[in-house]
Amino acid sequence: MIEKQEIFTLLNGAIKMRTSCYNPTSDAVWLAALPCAEPETVLDVGIGSGGVSLCLQHHFPNAKITGIDLSPAMLNACSDNMKLNKYQFDLINEDIFTWSTEQTFDLVITNPPYFVGTPSRSNPDAHHNADLTRWIRRSLARVKPRGYICVVIDAARMAEVVRIIAKSCGHVTIIPLFGTKQVAERVLVRGRLGTNGASVVHLGYPMNYDPILRDGLTIEKILSNIRA
């Protein structure tokens, strides 16, 4: 029997994580690379074991990150991973659908539970078959005026997310991520609340793109190099 390794890494070893009931995929690394400027305050909706926020903190060391999750097990795993990387987040054990707060953030990031199917036995507290429209609306409600929302979503559900974000955001940026087939598997979506800037659709990247996954560049850094 092959034993699972206790610790794995992201960003070519820059981020360490303990193996848990939910381990982040490349989606987390891509989402963390999406913000176009360093925020002062960040909310990670559905922080899980912390993959997105850990990578985001690596990119933006001065950002103050808050994570919310319904699952105590996930928050425990996230806390362990924070200690492993010597980072500090504020963790909130609440349901984003019922969380009562007036607090808003410069940046809200989320990798929403877009899969439909049987709930996981390993993490029974987590959202399953969630109302995606409501999830994105609740996330948008926590964005400061002229702040940003960043989302990674399955390509099959992209239209639902873009429609909601475009109603209240400008400067909507859409970046498709391609697997082995010639169709996008995931889509990154970014919008700026309360603005009316034009939308942009980028050419897209392969999901296994090393400058993001291994070299630790942000998308803005890559685009800046292209512009130069």
C-alpha cells in the first residue's frame, strides 16, 4: 500500500500544506494569481484548508486576510497550514448565506462549491449542491465600493457567474484555462464593484502553465511583461 505523503507543496515549494480531507488543486493557485493589485484587506469565502489564501499571502505579504467557512474541520486544517507557513489569517466559522456583518473588504476571492452531486463523507459540514447565484451575490455584498471580486469557476457554469458580477461591476476580466482538450475547463473572472469600465476576454492559458504554478508569477506580472 502506498501511503499518502503528509506534506505537499504549492508554488514550487513556497507553500507547504498538510494532506487533509480536501487538498487544493491548481484552481487555488490560479485564483490567488488573479488580483491585479495588492489589497489591504481580503475575504476568502469558503477558505477550506487555505490553499488560495496561502498562495495569495505569498504574492501579497502585506494583505490582511480573513477566511470564512462553514466547516470546523476545514478551518482546523487551515489553521494548521497557517502555522506550517508562519502566516496569520482571521478565521470565521460561519455560513456565508447567513453570516451577519457590515464588514467589507478591498478584495473578495472565492472558489465556490459549483459541483452538483453526492455530499462528501469526509467533509459533511461543507456546502454541497450550493446555490451558486446566491453564493456570488453574498460574496459581492462583502466587497468595498471600487473593490474587487475574483472567482474561479467551472467553464460549464461561467455564464451564471459572469451575469451576476457584470450587473454590479465594471472592468470585468475573463480568462479561460484550458486542459488537454481545445475547450476551457475553468474560467477566472474578476470585476470591480461600482465601476463601468469595459469588459476584457483574454486569450487564456493552459491549466498547467508553469509561470503561474511553479514560478509564482501573478497574471498581472505576466501581462505587464507582454505589454512591455
